[in-house]
Amino acid sequence: MRILHVPPERKPLAISVSGKGGTGKTTFTALLLKTLIENTDKTILVVDADPAANLPDALGVKVELTVGDVVEELKDRTERGEAISLPPQLFEMYVQETMIETERFDLIVMGRTESKGCYCYVNSVLRQIMQTLAKNYDIVLIDCEAGLEHIQRRVDENIDILIVMTDGSKMGLHTAKNIVELARRMGYKMSLVGIVGNFSASMDKLMDLAAKINAEVLGVLPYDENVVKFAREGRSLLELPSDSPAYVTVKRIAKSIGLI
Ligand SMILES: Nc1ncnc2c1ncn2[C@@H]1O[C@H](COP(=O)(O)OP(=O)(O)O)[C@@H](O)[C@H]1O
Ligand SMILES: [Mg+2]
């Protein structure tokens, strides 16, 4: 596989994992985190930007409070006239309060808000995090919301690496194409757009897609019994055996793009 170069001097190096729902975004994010933890000493901020918030489970982390919860609370207070507008530092403090710190990475879970139409506000908070808190880390890894919304709202516009997960289905390929095309139209300046197939997506179809959108096919995750077993048992993917096929593939991908 061709070696792709990611500028090592970028700080933070922001990696966003996107794609249709169910294509393996959370699995890939968890396995890439495992790769980075086991093969580098970089400081890492992980952001679960999917309102369904299943990344903490995949990482074996318990979450008490999400950014969405904080937004809700602030909104209540705003409605009661107590917190019309918060200074940015205070806001950052509130967000930081929800952060989960582990030995090797910090995790922010965006979560969802109860109020309808309010997720755009959570997204704007995430934009802010990317411009402030994220600067304290070497790498920021974002498990994105399914679909195109995060691109439409420019949540991750400063990312360096856009990973697009896709299964081989027509919809999966279509969503992948739309994500990349929209990101380019919105002026995203990624140094790498990488397509990762899952569930044995056909290499031919992926190469075809990549040619159309000027992206690279980084690899295809094989079906992995261990991943299924760990998900069923609620175990952390960070503890997946190192010879698990999906992990071996993610590690090889990380190596091919210069992350490890
Ligand atoms: N390579 C794989 N082998 C086996 N199961 C997988 C694989 N990739 C993902 N899964 C399973 O498929 C489901 C969807 O994956 P997930 O990572 O949650 O997708 P997304 O975050 O895109 O919605 C999960 O139950 C996950 O355990
Ligand atoms: Mg997910």
C-alpha cells in the first residue's frame, strides 16, 4: 500500500470518523484509539459526537454527564433568566466538567439534548471545543454523528484526516460519496481523505468510489467474531486481543498513513 503522509507537526492532529449509521464508525474509532495508545505516547482527546453516544461503552468508560446535559441545564437557567449569556471561559469550564479523564486519553461525550432542534447547539459547542480545548492535545479523534450534519455545520472543518466508513451497500457508498463531496464543497482542507470498508465491502466498489471523489482506499475491516463477542458482553474494545482481524487491519491502516 502506498504510504500517505500526514504532516506530523500539526497540533492537534484531528481525525474524524464519519459515515452512515451502522458502518462501524464507533468500532473503528475504538480500535484506532487502541492502536494509538499501544504504539505512541501521544496525548489524545476522544470526542463522541454521535447523539446515540455508544463510544463510552465500546471503551468501557462510564459516563455520568454529557455536554448535552449541560446545555440542557444552561438552557433551563436561561429560560428562568439566570444565565442569559455565559462568558466563554465559564462555558469551557462547564464543558470541561463533563470530561472523563483516563490514564491514556480524555473523553468528551456530546450526547443529546431533550429539546427538539437543539442538537445544532451541541454541534456549535463542539466547534468551540475544537478551537479551544482540543489545542491541549497531540491528537483529537472524533466519532461523528451518522450522515452529513456535522459537515453541514462545519463542526469538524479543521480536521486533517477524514476517515469515511462504508459498508458495500448502495446506501453506504452513496453516503460516503456525499460526505466527501460536501466536505470539499464546504472548503474543508483535509490532508487525507481515507475510505475504510467494513463487513467485507468489495474492494472494486471502494476503488471505484475513491476514484470518483479523489480519496484513498485505506483498507477493509474483516468481519471479526471478537468484536461481536465483546459488544455482546459489554467489554471494552481496548482489550480486544491484539491478533483480532479487525484490530490488525486498523493497526496496518494507522501505519500506512504515518500515525504510528
Ligand atoms: N468488523 C466487524 N466485525 C464484526 N462486527 C462488527 C464489525 N464492525 C462493526 N461491527 C458491529 O456492527 C455494529 C455497528 O458497528 P458500530 O461501530 O457501532 O457502527 P456505527 O458507529 O457506524 O453506527 C456493532 O454491533 C459492532 O459491534
Ligand atoms: Mg456509533
